[in-house]
Amino acid sequence: METTTTNTSTNTSKYKCLSGSALKMIALITMMIDHVGSVLLSQAAFANRPFISIGSHALTLYFIVRKIGRLSFPIYCFLITEGYIHTHDRKRYGINLLIFALISEIPWNYEHTGRLFYSSQNVFFTLFLGYLGICVYERYKDNWALQLRYLAILFALSFILRCDYGCKGFALIVFIYIMRDKKVLQAILGSCFLSSAYVAIFAFIPINMYNGERGFIKGKAAKYAFYLIYPLHIFILYLIRLNTFGYN
């Protein structure tokens, strides 16, 4: 029995080949593909022209890139839970998320409307509130009444602020953390939090290939550069759309 257990563990561990940095790159690339689709390809006639039709369902380039983009958010949610577990300064980690949420808000607004104001908030706010949710879950683990009260407040806040992915996005982050030791349930139930559940579940394949190592993105400069890619790329997409398609 001991030999069987050891062999099973060895066979499983060989699939744990993705570092945290690799997961960040997968999340980043799929997110950028999604944003190219939503901001640019949504306006391009060729991207919305069906090249395969099955009954009443048409397959377009726009449809494909948006589905690829559904992989990014669950991975980012998982990375937030890992950030909470491994950071040396949880307060600083949360402050950084809030700072980049504020930095990203103006590019986010312009990307979506071509104007300074937009009713929805960028995904960094979702990640920040989800991180607070994990903090609340751990802080009040022995007081379920306070735990539920503060989690409900954060849940409501994510809804009121209309954060990207909404209150479901907030709930997914907390759920992934709570279910971190139950990988199968984490994947099956976690994907159901999002509208494209049949696509989102595939995000849990690389998540479960995570080997627990940081990887090649090390040091403050690399970490903050990775954060800055988000507001920078959505501002660039805004400029491209403005000069190519304009805003209605």
C-alpha cells in the first residue's frame, strides 16, 4: 500500500510543472486576447463574419477570442489566494491591489466608453475586494457571525460598485481559497460562478499544474511591471480603437 501511494504521488507530481510566473503569463496572455476581442474585434466586420455555421450557431473569430479570454480570470483569482498565503506583508499586498485599481480606473473608463467616467469598475477592484474577503475569512474564523457579516458587506460592495465580474467574481476568489485543498470540487463548482462555466473550467487545468514555486518573475521591479501591464495595455487598446473605429 505504501509503494502504491508513493507511485501515485510521483505520477501526480510530474504534472506539477507550472510556476506562479507561468500562471501569470497564461493569465496575462489570455486576458489580452480577450481585451483585443472586446475592444477591437467587436468593431471589425471580418471578425464577426461566420466562417463555420452549425444550425443556428455561427462560429466567428470574435467568439473564439472571447472564449479564450474566459480562462484568465479564474487564474488571477487563484493567484490572489496564493498571494495571500505567501506574501510577507499582507497589508502591503492589499494596498498595492488598491493602488493599481485606482491607477487602472481612468484607462478602463476610456477603453469602454471613450470618456472619463464609466459605471463599472476595473478587475483590480474585484481582486482587491476578494483579497479582503480572504482576510475576513481567516481573521474571523472563530466567529462565524462576524465572518458572515463582513463577507456579506464585501459581497454587496462588489455588486454596488459594479466591479468587473461582479459579486460572482468576489465570491469565486473566496471560494477558491476555501476549497484550496479540494481541487476537484474547486474546479467543478468554481467554474459555475462564471457565465461561461464550460470554458472557465479549463482554467483549472493549469491551476492544478501549479508546482508551488515563484518562477522567473522576481523582485519588486518585475512585480510592479507585471501590474502596470494591465492599465498600460487597455490604454493602448483605447488609442487604437479611437483612431481606427472611434467611439459612438
